[in-house]
Amino acid sequence: MSSNKLREFREKAGLSQVELARRANIASTNLSSIERGHLDAWPKARKDIANVLGVSESDIFTQETSNGNN
């Protein structure tokens, strides 16, 4: 999973999860799971969320490396 600052940026923009999900054209349940870190956002969702919030994807989403379970 990746860590993110989605809640922080969403709240700064004054948007509810439902409103951000509507504007980004994704299910609000998925947005909630992404925000809590329980679901990784797929590339199109990352792009759409960032566009709605007016920031770059990398500002919101930080890639974490795998746990090294080699």
C-alpha cells in the first residue's frame, strides 16, 4: 500500500469525501478506502483526484517500497 495525504488536501480544498469522489468520478467508498490507506488508488483515479484538488499526484501519494519479502 502507499501512504497519502489525501485527507489533508481534501480538507484544505473544503471538500467532503462524497463531493471529491463525485468530481473525480470515482465511488465514494473507494475514495474513503484510498484516504484511509486500505486501497491503493489506480493511476487514473490518482490523476483525477489530483486534478480536482489542483495539486500534483506526487504531492498526495507517496510510493512505498515493498516489505522485502523476497
